[in-house]
Amino acid sequence: MKMLDIKAMIAMIEDEPEDKYIPVLKPVLMQILTELKHLHRKNSQLGGKVARYRREKKELEDALAMYQ
């Protein structure tokens, strides 16, 4: 699945004239895109934690293998 350029989409919506979108739709779009941006950031942080845990697990396995 292709990643969305959330910042570009937010900028595009903000730059549009108010009458281009249904007045209710623009705030909803902005809220969805903002939430998506936060979820991308959180997912990235979790990916870093997983990578760190995998490295630590490998180090512990290697240390245990030395004692066996």
C-alpha cells in the first residue's frame, strides 16, 4: 500500500477556499489526517522499540550460549 503524504494533504486542504468543501467535511478531514499523522509517529516509535528488544534478545541469547 502506498504511503500518504499527510503533511502535503493537510497543506492542500488548508489552502483551499472555504466554499470548496462542505463546511462540515473540512474539519473532519483535518481531524482524520491529524490522527493519522499521530498514528504514523506512534507506529514509528514502536518499530524502534521492537528493533531494540530484538537486539537485546539476540545479545542475551548469545551470552547464554557461551555458558552452555
